[in-house]
Amino acid sequence: MNLNRLAYFAAVVDAGSFTRAAASLGITKAVVSQQVTKLEQEVGTTLLIRTTRSVDATEAGRSLYARCAVILRESADAFDELAQGVASPQGTLRVTAPFDYGSSVIVPVVIELTRRYPRIEVALNLGDRVADPQASDLAIRVGWLADSSRPTRRIGTFQQWLVCAPALSKVVSRVRRPEDLEELPFIANGALPEPLVWRFTVGPRKERTVRMRSTIAIDATPAVHAALLGGAGMSVLPDYVVAGDVESGRLLHVRPEWKLRSGGIHAMFPPARFRPAKVSRFVELLLEAESARKAGRR
């Protein structure tokens, strides 16, 4: 099989037109049409339905396109990796990440990446809603992975801290049991699946489940953080968000000996055997940042 024909076929599906596909490839429409026809003859089935107004893939065409898109992307990544060698990485790096982790950890890493490698441009998409890893070069996942089918690398871990403003210090000082927390004002983070239910480990393997009383519910982690600093109540946030506030005295870590469940930080990649140099350099810097952050927690 002539693999160039896969590229012509994929270009037609992407463009939805032989004319636009030919223009993007820099060849004539007749060549594209001829090569796609030969591809259909080789596989023995119709891949595209052609009308005067549009070109649509058949079921077989969609199946082949899903496979050949991966093949073509891997080929492009492989040539990119070989071409760059030890040279400076370049191109646009697309990263998706949660807003809080992205703002606290990834933005400084991106700044350092572009400082070291001026030919890299970064498109950083931050949000509390999970984005499709296929839409980026890599996606950062914070928490507990539900989908382990994609290529993933563990970057680090985080801890959850129960915190409040110093104005509530007298109130929280009277807390003796996790159940005492149920009567105190709590800021619920609506971005979480269970924003009011928390499980504390008290002593050796003694778990206590507490249902908080929500006085304010907010669906964005940065706004929860702002409400905490304003003294609206207690809440639970990752250490990478509040560690600096606790160190400076802007927030108090409430009963730090009561441990909440820790979580993982992962980089999730599209299915491909090769990683472009721009992705590898970013991951290396992120690992360094996580190592430094972990050392600071000790």
C-alpha cells in the first residue's frame, strides 16, 4: 500500500472537500481524487461518498480515518523528534490543566520553558472541567484517574488541607473531634463531586466521615480560595494552593494531624509512540517543579 494515499484520504476527510484538500496539500484536485480512488480499490470498499456539494466518509471510511490519523500523527512526531535531535525544541505546545494547579504550578513552569527555549510557544487552557486530552499535546490531571487507558505519567502527589482564616482561630481551637466540624461554617467547592463529605484519618487507621454544613457554595476553586482569605469559613483545598498562605499566616491549617486523602498529579498524552521535544522538555521542568514543591512540604 502507498502510505501517501492515507495522507490524501485523511486530508479530504479533514477538509470535507477534494478541492480544499488539494489546496492544503499543494497538489491538484485530480491527483487527490485519483489517489483516493486507488486507495479504495486497494482496500476493496468505498471510503467516501461524493456529491456535487459535499464529501462524507462512509462507516468504513470513518474507521480507517480514526486509525490513519494516529499513524500520520505518529509519523509527524517521529520526524519532528529526529529533525530536532539535540537542537532547541520549537513549535506550539498545547497544555490543558485544572485552573488551580495551572495557576499555582504550571504557569511558572511555562515561563521557565519559554525562557530556556525561545522558539517554543505555549497555549495553556485552564479550567476546573475536564478537557479532552486529544485536543492538546498533553493534559494534566489532578486527583484520582478514572480513565487509565491513555498513556500517562505520574508527575507527583498532593495533600488536601482543611484551612481557615486567622479570624476563626478561636472557633476552630475548640474542635476536639472531626464531628465538631459539622457545626462550623464551611465553604463548599462545587467543582468537586462530593464537596461536603470528607473522610479524616485520625490516629493509626481510624477513619471518620464528616458531613460539613455549607454556608457558601462556589463552583470555582479560585473563588473558594478568595472566600477563605476573606474569613467566610473553613474549606478543603490542595496544598499547592494554600501552602504559601499557611506559611505566611494568611490561613491556618486546621488540625493538621487529621489527614485527608492524598491524590496524584498525572500527565496524560494522546496515543503516540513518540513525544516531541517540546513535550519532553516541559515534562522535565514540571517534574523539577514538583520535586522542589515536595521538598518544601517537609
